[in-house]
Amino acid sequence: MYAILVPALILPAIFLRHDALPRGRMAATIALFCVAGLYLARDHEHRNAAHALQRQEFESAVPARVSAYPYYWHLFQWYAVAETKYFFASSDIDSGTGNLNHSMLELVAKPPETAVTLAAKKSYLGRVYLDWARFPLVTQTASGDGWEVHFRDLRYDYPPLRGGSTLSATVELDKNLHVVGEKFGKRSQVPPID
């Protein structure tokens, strides 16, 4: 991907006349065209990945919403998330071929809404997180004499990071469902999904 930007640094030094003024103008122009080309290529491949994902079926369920997120060094490999009525599906997708990587496919059932998760969603952190999250997964676990409700946005759950996203949050509730603590990021412990 960055091979597109390398010519912007090298070509001007080769082809510029040394008496040309102002110095660096050609380099800036080439760099601008390379960056624009990179954005156009990324946009095209993103659309290909999203369309290919929309055509997929996950256990006979068609996705209601889909999105694809880039990998830093790959133009054609994207992290894909799809939402169906009952679960989320995530995997890698190749935007060039439209093939989903079935060995990395993870299906995550949408947990049922409970009084505990509703109380956590009404907390300040819960409201802010759900306002921002695109594919929120909200789970609860018992903790001592209360509850911990974990928020995770699956768009940041790239396969190497699954279950340990830095953009997760936790709301702690007592047995009466009053908020006693809120944590954001790596300080919160997100339990693995069964």
C-alpha cells in the first residue's frame, strides 16, 4: 500500500531540474496525487468488500447491516462485521475475490436484554458508549454481590485482538442495580464469549 507513496519521495529527485524554482513543488504535487490515488483505491476496495459481505449468508441468515474495516498494510484484506437478527458475524474478507475467510469466522449470539443490562445502558458510560458504538455487544456477569456489564464494539474486535479490545467498557452495578463503578479501556476486564 505504501509503495504508492514511495514514488512521491523518489521520482522528484530523479526528474527535477536543479535550477527549477520553487524547489519541492513537483514533489508536493506528486505526493498529493499519490495520496489521492491511495484514497481512491481504498474507497473502491472498501465498497467491493462491503458488497461482497452483503451477499453472504451466515447460517441461512442474511445480514441486516454490514461494514468492512481496513488492515494497515493490506489493500485487499478487510476485517468484516455483519449483523443479523439474532447474532453478529465477523471474519476477514478479500475485497478482490469477495471470499470470506471461513477459518476465522466467529458468530456471536446477541445476548438477551435483562434488567441488569438495561440499568447499565442507562448509566452515563452506557449511554455514551452506545451512542458511539456501531456494533455493540453488551454482556453481563455476576460479580460478588453485584453485576458487571461489559460493552464491546465488534468493529474493533480484529481477530488478533478478539475479546481484548482497548475500546471496551465496563459498568459495575450493585445488587439493587445502582451504578457503583465505570471503567473504560484496558482497565476493564472483558470476559471471553462462550
